[in-house]
Amino acid sequence: MTHGTIANEPILLRAQDRAVATLTLNRPRQANALSEALLDALQSALDDIAQDRSVRAVILAGAGKAFCAGHDLKEMQGHAEPGYHAWLFKTCSRLMTTIARLPQPVIARVHGIATAAGCQLVAQCDLAIASIEAKFGTNGIDAGLFCTTPGVAVGRALGKKHALDLLLTGRFVGAAEAERIGLINRAVPASQLEAETARLAHLIASKSGAAIGQGKRMFHRQMELGLEAAYDLASEAMAENMTYADAKEGIDAFIAKRPPRWTHR
């Protein structure tokens, strides 16, 4: 399945292996820069997946030599009309919010560079696996642009000082440092990147989709609250989760020492 075309080439690829959907940014000659068309294609695909009961986990990847080089600066520079850039950044922010609100966990599979809004994509995904050769940066400051919108995701994924280090200096970090500071879950050899990401995605997809969907939603909500309010929300969520058919099945299976048979997404 493809969304959007440039010169008859698909700019976003969608494939599915059992319950795992893979979305691949496909502008390799532009290092998968987020053009208007690519943002629109990604938004459309994620909106579709949110309603697709057959999908329980999503992998986000890039074609060619890079994961994503951020916004398409040439396209941005070609628009001088008032309000264009405000619209563009709001459009990108909507996409990032969609990733956070998506019922299914989203895993970034990162190789090459992930810069500016590309680094934002990595930080916004629920999990990230990267090739040991990958490099990350919020380097807009080098072009006179502070990466304020990437800073929303990066600032939530990392500690404050690590986030500001990247945002203020524009420096690139390798995969080992990205793992150490919490931007990615782990770095693996390039030859193992696809298999390791697929293994993680299929492991998540093997769990109760109902519990995963509720759990992801509540995790993001409680992270925005104070401690007491977070525990109140979490307690209510767990009580609700206990009413799910999958919870009854999972407990019955645990007691009977058999694999569970999930019935709900």
C-alpha cells in the first residue's frame, strides 16, 4: 500500500507482516525530509492504522541512507506567504500528537541520520532501535533555527540537561550516546537492525491489544499529571482493565499454565 507520489514514485510505503505494520519514508534522494506531501501521507496512514484492528504494532523506517533529515528546508524556503510556516509546524505537531495518541505502540527503526524533525520523530515514537552507525541531532540552531518543536518530544524523552545539550549546541550524537541518554532503547549492528526491530514489534503484537492500547493511552496521560493525580488515574485504569475479556482470559491462562487466547484488540 502506498500514499502520495512524487514523479510517480511512492513517498510512503506500507507493508504488513501479521499484526505488525511497517511505514517506510521513501524520499531517499532527499534523505526522507518531511515535505508537505510526506507529512500528509504519514498522517493519513496513521489515521488508517488507528482504526485497523489487524495492526497491533507499527514500525517507522526510512528508505535509502538516512532515517529522516527533518523538514524539507528547500520547500520551506520557497514559501514566503504569511502563515505558511505556522501552518506547517502545526501540521507536523499534529502528526507527532497522533503518534502519541495512536492505540498501537510505534517503534522507530533508525539508520543513518535522524536530524531536527527526524530526531523529533525518533523521540516521539514509543520505542526506538538504531543501527550502531546512526547519528542524531537537533541541529537547526546551526541554520539559525532553534529546534523548538523537536524539543517538545526530545525534552520529554530525555533529561532536561541532555535535551538542552542537543538543542543548544546542535551537535550530533552517535547511537551509543543516544542509548545512554535515553533517546533510543538500544543500538545494534546494522546487519541486525531489521530483525531486532521486527522481533520487538512482534513481541508487543503478541500481547493483548486491548491492554496495550489502554496502557499506552494512560501512560501518556499520567505522565502529564502530578503524583497523586497520576496514581488516581492509574488506579481507575487498572480497575477498568480488570473488566476486559482479555484480562479474564489472561489470568485464567496463567492459572492453567497455558498460552492466552486474546479475543480483543
